[in-house]
Amino acid sequence: MIQQNTALFLKLYTRPKAAMSEIIDRGSWVFGAVAVALVSAMFQFGVTARLYGTFQAAPAARVASPGAGKPAAAPDEDVEEEPLPSTRRLPLPLVGNLGWRFITFSPTAVFTGLIALALLYVPLTLWLVNLFEQMGSLGVVLRRDYGALLATTLMAWAASHLPLSLLGLALGARNIGPTTALALWVASKAWFGLLMVLALRTVFGGSLVHALATVAISWVSVIFESGLALLASPFILYFGYLFLQGDVRDVLSGFSSRQSFRRSLEAATINPRDAEAHHQLGLIHLERHQLTEAAERFRRAAEIDPEELDPRYQLGCIARTQGRLEEALEHFNFVVSRDDKHSESEIWREIGATNLAASRYEEARAALERYVERREYDPEGLYYLGQAYLKLGQAEPARQLFARCVEAEKANPYRRHGRRRRWRGMAEKQLRGLR
């Protein structure tokens, strides 16, 4: 277990995207927690100790006494002097005193860092992702994805801070200047942010824009880090455990079940006649934006069972995404020749979108009209058909279709808006251009 997780940890430096996927399938959040604790201590001694002594607890300059210039007291008169503070907090570069709301170099971060990631950063990140992607009830998403997100977050934090911790220790915390220490600190946070973008794309399969927005906002969770001192109370820990023990078990069992399901699928691929296992693994890779791995699984499933249509359909979608339009049409035509209602008739939408990208506007219009006849409230199909009419020089039908696209998106259930809002935005842009 330790050897396997160590290999996954080191893979974050060479193939981070693939490593994130494997951490979800085989990683351990316990290993990640231990790694964060160890690296956090190294980072404190190697980098933040210098910043703490320079900015957060800088030696206080001696200032003139408030009584300077006043007559001296009589020799026999007792004078009580106010003690001067030994340290003071200096403004941070660029962000000034405002930065202290979001940044701390305190040595206590060694003990609170792991708890802050688990109880503040990961839940806030998960809430933001669900806000952007509209994946369903927050409680369901929390039980389903918290374990996977926690494991990838802990591994990402440790991996991003370890090299710069070692560099700080090599230079010597007392010997490096505050500018160098601050540069190492900022670089570690930026590296962590980049790894978290990959983690979010892998765990949730969301868009790059939403992942970037989530990472840009979720760091504000450190504002509440000072409240973690309450966890020092054994009474709060005890009653918190009693109140949340069921949810904790659900989260941990959900993560374990997710890994067990993946192992079962891998084991099933040993059977040379089992196309379904390859197909399901392909869908997992597809959700994680691993198109090359997904295509390999779908191709293997199609080889095992040539009459199975969905692997060919998925191969066509991947080929269209990667710009191989003729190959995509070959797969789509194979599917539609056997089932013209495949995937709730979405096969016609994909054929139309592919022809549209290939500048075959008449063929695109014909396919998309057939699709819209069957799925008249799908914003994506309406938008593509509007584009086909626009390319054919028929502005009025295009305008009507873009308007229908906007209305169809508004009529969709709220939980699905995150997936379809982009078509409404593009349709509204086209409508403004047609006025």
C-alpha cells in the first residue's frame, strides 16, 4: 500500500493528470494526510519560519515615549512605564495589511494545515464545484465525491510543497532572504492551484473555466482557519463525532466503494469476451477528460463485440472533439445505419454537428432537422440547427431557432442549467448580432 501510494505521489511530478485519475482509483487519503503533516513541518522550517520572523512577528522598532518633552519626574516619584511590544506585524508586499485576512505564516499552521484542508478547503471547493456544475443535492455530492476530492487534494498539497520545502531547507531558513522565501511560498501555492485544477477536472469532469474559477475562490477558506482552535476542546470533538459519525462512515464507504467498483471492472477485462467492462472503463476515462485512454477502451469494446453500438458512438464523439471529422462520420454512420434512435436520437445531433464543422451545411441542416423534430427542447440541437441555417444564408429561421434555444434552456430543470447554459449564452450572442 505504501509503495503503491508513493509511486502515485511521485507520478504527480511526471504525469499529473494520469496520477490524479489513479489516486481516485487506488490512492489512500490516509497516506495523503501523513504526507501533508510531514511536508507541512518541512515547509514551516524551510520557508515560512523566515517569513514569520520577517513580516508576522518582526522585531518592534523602539519609538519615542509618549511623555517625551515633558518635565522629568522627581527623583523620589515612582513612574510606571508602559511595556513596549517586542514584535509587530508589517504590511505584506503588494497586498499590504489586507493580506493578513487570508495569509498566515504562524508556526501553528503545522498543526492546523491538515485539518484546514479536510474541514474547510475541501468542503468549500466541493460546494463551489456543485454551484457551477449543478450536479445535484449537495448532501449526495458530498457523500459521493468528498473522499475522492480529499485524497487528490492532500496528495496535490504535499506534492506541490515538497520540492520548495527541500529547497528552503537546503538554503537554510535563516540564510535566505525574505524575498526568496516569499517567492518560494507563492510558487508552492501556485503549483498547488494548478494541481487542483487537474484534480477538479478529473474528479468531477467539469469544464476548465469552472475549475479555474473554483480554485480562484476556494482559497478564501483560510479566513476561517483561526476558528479551528475550537477543535482543541475534547467536548466539541466528542459531540462532533457523535453527531457526524454516520456521515463520516458514508463518505469513507463511498470512496471505498468507488475504488472497489473500478477494481471489479479491471478484473472483468481479463475475460476476452467481456466488452461491457471495457465500455464502462471508457466512460470513466471520458468523464475525466482522458480521451486517449477512453478511446482505447471503446476501441477494445468494439473489437470484442462489433455489433455493440455505444462504443462506436463514443469513438465518433471523441474523434469529432479531436477534429478528425471523417473518422467521426464513419463511426456515426455505422451506428445510425443500425439504430437511427441511438442515444435518444442524439446520434443525429452528432452527425449534424460534425457536418457543420466540416462546412457541409446542407447535410448538417438535414440531420439536425431530424433531431429537432424528435428532441425539440434540446438547446444544443437548436443552436446547431440555427448555425446551419445561418451558414446557408437564411437569417430569419436562424433567429427563430436561436430564440427557441434560449427559451428551451430556461425551461430546463434548474439542476441541468450548468450543463446547458453555454448554449443559451451563445444563442443570445447570435441574436444580438442578427438585430
